Amino acid sequence: GEKVLGIGDASGMFPVDEAAGSYDAGMLAKFDSLEKVEKQPWKLADILPGVLPAGRSAGRLTEKGARLLDPAGNLQPGTLLAPPEGDAGTGMVGTNSVRKRTGNISVGTSAFSMNVLEKPLKAVHRDIDIVTTPDGAPVAMVHVNNCSSDINAWAGLFGEFAAALGVETAPDKLYSVLFNQVRQAEPDAGGLTNYSFLSGENITATQEGRPLFVRTPHSRMNLPNFMLAQLYSAFAALKIGMDVLINEENVRTDVMLAQGGLFKTPVIGQQVLANALEIPITIMDSAGEGGPWGMAVLAVYAGFHKDGMDLADFLDEKVFKGASATTLQPQPEGVAGCRRFIQRFRSGIAVENAAGQAIADEG
């Protein structure tokens, strides 16, 4: 019977004031004073869901709710409900990244980073979303549409070539062999440049995606450099978005925890990402548990919170204590090499955009 949201989910509906632990009163007043809104018989605050931080009770399961979930009648009413959170908030909990100056990165066919801020951003940035942790700290979210799809396409091509030679290779083995080639690559990928855009990309204002591989007559074209260019390309748009936070907003992140299929091959993708973002990257054994597990942890915290422990300490001391994790630091040569790659990448965005305009997608 309660109409409430966790504060992280609520921040996606309307901006939240961390100090107040609810919707931003000044912005509510601005909205209500808009000419067309003033004429309405309601105030925005009266129709938005209530806001609850992690640890609070969001109500109790009613008889009606129990029967909705379990018509057979085995589920009993009365259980405590935690403030509901979506993928962003539960992902932060599931990766133990709710404390300020921490963050998490998820990479797949698309990618995003969540950066827990020490203070609100100074300016509005078109490509940075502001949400909160489940206990209300501000979070800057960088989301990119394209990440690993182009790597998957090339891996498929190499797999077909191996099969044509009579060598059947399991996917995990294929990716491992290809990724480990990066160990012999030049730090800047030998002058090779790649765009992994299967779709448009907001970070680079690219309207139509056209996967594109570019080299000059004097680029060093070999398999190690090619694979490093693929990995740099997968992380390039994310780096450009993160650079806005680091260079324009002076956001400092002590460690980012990463998860996703690109990290199944140990060390390689993790080290490339650390070099690209120029921050330590941690891979945790439990990082693959996902959002439902994070929501279950929040439910346990709602029952535990009477002891007064804040969410970050609860995760450190009760959930992730002793968890196995590996952290890699940026390597100076790799950082310098990635910077050179990103400089080429930025310079060639006009070529990528022109390809989208000139070459029709006939699929």
C-alpha cells in the first residue's frame, strides 16, 4: 500500500538533494512556477512517489500483495520490504561501490560507469546523467551505446578462418588467444585506429554507426596491434565521457570496480581499461552476481539497519569482508600510448560520421 521508491530510483524521476534526502525543493518550486504547470490543480511533490534511503522500511507485504505474488497461498504476508531500486542502485551495491570516490564500470555490448561524487557537479553536461547511490550520495553516470560488439564480430571472423584451416576453437579459447596477443602490442597500437560503432554514439555526437578500421601506409599492421586497437576502441567513448568528469569537474575516483565479459581473459582487458581511464581497476570474484543479488543485500540491510551502521560500512564489514579481488594500476607506457590512440580517434570522428551519412545500412 505504500507508494515509495528508493532514493536512487527516485533520482531518475526528479533531481534529489543529498542533504535533505528527498527531491530538490528549489527545483520543485521552479517546476511548479512554470506557466503551464501553475494552472494545474496539483503540486509536483504531491504526485511523485515518496523517497526512502537504503535501510528504511518501505512497508510490509500485504495479504493482497502476497496473493498477487503467490496465488497458491504459501507466501505469507507481513515481511519487511526494502526501498525498491533498479539496475543502477543494485549494481552499485553488488559491486561494493557506494562509498564516495568509488565507482563501478559495466562493459558489454554497451557500457556505463557510475562515479560516486564528493560534491555535486559544477555544470550541466549533456552526456552525464546524475543519479544517487541507494543511500543518497550523488553519482555521475557515463553511458555509451557501443563497446564489445565489434570485438565479437572480429572474433567470429577469426573463428571462421580457424575453422577453414580445420581448427575448431571454443569461443573462450579463441578470445583468450586473441586478447593475449595484446601483450606484444605497441602501446599506441602501432598507429591503427578503430571505431566500434554499430549504432549512433551520444558521446561523440555520431548519428549512425558504421564499424570502421583505419590505418595509414606507415601503421604497423599486425595481430597484437590490431587487437589492442580493438580494445582501445571498445573503451574510447567511455574514456571521452570520463575525461569530462576528470578534466572539467576534477572528479577523483580512488578505484573503479569493473565487470563484464571482456574481463574473462585475466589481466588483459583490465589493464587496458586502467591505462585508458588512468585509474586503478579492480575485478572482484563476486562482481558477476548482478542486480537481483544487490537488491537481496539491500533487503538484508533494511532488516539490519536498526544497528545504525551506514550502507558503505555494512557492505565492507558484513558482505564483502574477505572477498577476493584483483586491482591493476595504470602503466605509464600504456597511459601514454592510449592517449596517442585517443588523439587519433578524436581526429577521425569526422570520418566515422561521414561514413554514416554516405554508406546506407542495407540490412
